[in-house]
Amino acid sequence: MTALATRQISTAARIQGTQLPRLRPVTPTASTTSVAAELEQIGSTVRYHRDKTIVEEGDRLIHVFKVTEGALRAIRLLPDGRRCVTRFLLPGDFFGFSDDTEAPHTIEAVSDVTLVRYTRPAFEALLERHPQACRHFLNLMCHELSAAQERLLLLGRKSALERLSSFLLTMAPKGSAALMLPMNRSDVADYLGLTVETVSRFLTQLRNRRVIDLRTANEIVLCDREALRSISENEIAASHATRH
Amino acid sequence: MTALATRQISTAARIQGTQLPRLRPVTPTASTTSVAAELEQIGSTVRYHRDKTIVEEGDRLIHVFKVTEGALRAIRLLPDGRRCVTRFLLPGDFFGFSDDTEAPHTIEAVSDVTLVRYTRPAFEALLERHPQACRHFLNLMCHELSAAQERLLLLGRKSALERLSSFLLTMAPKGSAALMLPMNRSDVADYLGLTVETVSRFLTQLRNRRVIDLRTANEIVLCDREALRSISENEIAASHATRH
DNA sequence: CGCGTGCTTGAACATTATCAAACAGTGTGG
DNA sequence: CCACACTGTTTGATAATGTTCAAGCACGCG
């Protein structure tokens, strides 16, 4: 099992937008590069503008995409219009891959984006031909599932302030303190199961507590990362609870 | 893409607890049965009693399991003790498979359970040897991810009543009106991001509205499935909203 | 029969949503 | 270059939803 990438490594790889899929080193390196080369060959680069809908919920899934530049949102709607941002897609992320033939959510461009597009038959054929590629995507899916489950905890049991703190931490590339959010408050709210007003209120609260700084609405500086982490799991209350 | 199982089919397969993985018909049937036979060979049957912890969060993942009988819960905790039931595991479901080497959540037996246990090296080797098996689990993970994302919508945007209605519908095997919940109110509450009191209150509300009947606390009859479905998405309000 | 556990019910309270208004930043046209 | 409008964000007052705390109930078991 040591061959499997750890969560940290995978996340880092995604954020840096690596071109090569991280395959298990068990198989010879030559074959992994051949997969990458083949992926490149069957894919075509496409560009979309901000707010463009790339896939509509219920659409027949024709393509698999990989994000190269920009950010997208996967959204689901209830009949009365309530909206949920299932996930944000950043460089390195794939979408359009599913066991179903119909798109489970709408995909929209948050900013101008460039994607690599693969036709599903070609993509499927690649998986068929290269077991390591299949294994790689299996790992990707595991990682994705893990992220979704983390968010179940967030949505099910965290307060607004905790959700926001967690969100800022996961969005901030490790190391750098500054953070440019590509999405607006409405997207953040629907991602965290809150309203825009609540998001705004608690952001200003964090600012007043000197934990973050808002240079512009979307440019956030994490002044005290450790405080954020502590707030994101309500550690003050937890320490009281464990004292007896 | 027609070769991929639809969501409906996969769910049905899981509920019936099929032994054979559903593989893409693209590969010869002979080889699929050989995979199933091999899975059987490397697995050993184990039994646990109600409330037994099978995997602890943070443990090194040594085994992959498949549920044969009974129900389990996957739970995650916050430092102050708040609990979230990430998912319930029913016959046919797998767990213990991850891209990480450490368990992302604790797994506990909701009822007495029987599992098939595979060592991870053996399981990995099988994936290595049989590309179709890998492809099959990739589909499984897709399906799982899809279910998790459905729950993100539920936790992020649905009211208590809607959550409960959705829950009852997904727990009820299609066709049969009666439903025996293996888990208690506390598990349901942590699964739906509510408190036991709220779960109880809205169950009685549904009973008073003659939508369900509570024979015992855990034996629920869905009297009006259509009403439940409508309540689960707040269709009354939605129809008003679309009128203008 | 009495105890224990889990479920239900009630009343007060907390958190977040809703509604409404002010504000800031950006682009447009005079 | 400034006034204006437009959109997205912030702030405030009020209301709704679900939680918390507390008590009563029901079922199973010694």
C-alpha cells in the first residue's frame, strides 16, 4: 500500500496543476509517460468565458474534461431554486466522469477557463488499454470521495464560523498567506450551505478578530493560520470538554 | 458509454447484495466470473456484534471489507464530540478502500454483521491482475461519490422535514412499503445533520399527516410514497414559485 | 415489578435566514 | 473627467428554524 499517494501529495499535485497523472510507481515509468502522452493525444484544448455553462444537469455525458486554467463550479438545484455548489474545480481536476450516462450536476465556469476535453469513448478506451490509468483514476476518485465526506461533516455539524474557517484553509495553497478567491460570495454561500449575508458577516468577524485581512472582497490574507485552524474545529470549547 | 451501469441498476444490485461485481459486458463473461471466484478465494468471512468498532479513524488500513449481512455506520468526529454519520453500509457495500493508508472514518456495526474480509495486498494484487475488476471498482466509487454529492445537497439546502423524507425514501427498498430501520434515532440524526429530538418531532409530524405509520420506533410504513417524494423536494412551494 | 435505555414531547433559547437598506467598485455615456 | 447606473458586498432589524434542556413515556429485561 505504500505505493498509493497520500492525501497530502495528491492535493499538492492538484493545486500545482501537474500534467502527468500520478501513477503507481509499481509499473515501469516508461508506460506511465506513454499514458500521459496518449491522454494528450486524444484531448483537445477548449476555452470558455466566465459564467458559461459547460455541462447541464441531465445532459448526456459526451466528454470528460480536465481543468488547465481557471475555476469552475459543480452545482445542483432543488425544484424551488435552492442551489448547492457541490464542488469547485481547479487546475488539475477532472470532471464529466461518471458511472451514469447523464450529468449529475451542472458545470459552470467561475472565471475564464481552459480545459482539455476528451471524448468519452476515447477516454474509456484508454482506461481499457492501460490498467495503470484505471488504477490512477480509481485513486483520484477515492480522493474525491474523501473530500466530499469531509464536507459532509462540515455541512452536517459545523457552525457558520467553523465552515468559513475550514473553507479558507482548504482554499489557501499551503505556505502562501494571500489568497485570491475566484468565486463570489454567492458561490461560497452555496458551497457552505449558508446565505451570502452570513458569509459576509462572519468574514468581517474574522477580520475584526485579526485572523484574516480583506484587501479587496476576494483577496484574503490569512494573518493567523493557526487561529483559523483552531476556530475551524472549535478547539476552545473542545479543550473545556476534555478537561473533565 | 451504454456499457456503464445506470444508477438505478447499481442501487438495486447493492440492495439485493449481489455476490458478483457488475463488470462491463465488454469483457468476456468467463473472465468476470473468474474475478468473482478469485475475490471469494482471497476473502475470509468474519462476524461482529452490534456496536463493535471494526475500524478506528486514523488506523492503518489493513483490510478491505464487503458487507454480507447487517448494517454498519461510517462516522467522523469533531474534537468536541460532535458526530457525523458519513454513510450507512448495507449488504453489497465495500469499505476500507482508500487512496490513503489511514482510515478516514471509524466503522461500527449498527447490527450484528457478517463481512468478507480481504487483506489489502491481496486486494491490490487482484486489481493489478484484473483490469476489469479495477474498472468495476472505479464505477463503484463513481456511484458512491454521486451518493455523497446528493447528500451534500441534502445537508446544505434541505429543511429538517425534507431531509427526513429523503432519508426514508432512500432507505426504503423500492416496491415494499414497510421499512425496518436497523439504526437508532441518534444515528439517523447524525446522518441527517439534525438532533434526535428534531428527527423524532418530524417523524411524528409525518405520522400525523398520514404519510407514514410508525408500527414500532424502527418499523416504518410508507403510506404515501408520492407525498413523501413531494415533501422531500418541497414541491408545493416550488409550484408556487414557478407560477410567475 | 422496577430499572434502564431510547424515544417523544414541551418550553425557552440560539443561530442563521430573510428582508431591507446602505455602500463600494466598475464600467458607461455625457 | 465626472455623474450615473449596475452589480456585488456589507450591515442592520426582525423572524424562522432547529437546538438545548428538562421532563415524561414506552418498551424490554433482569
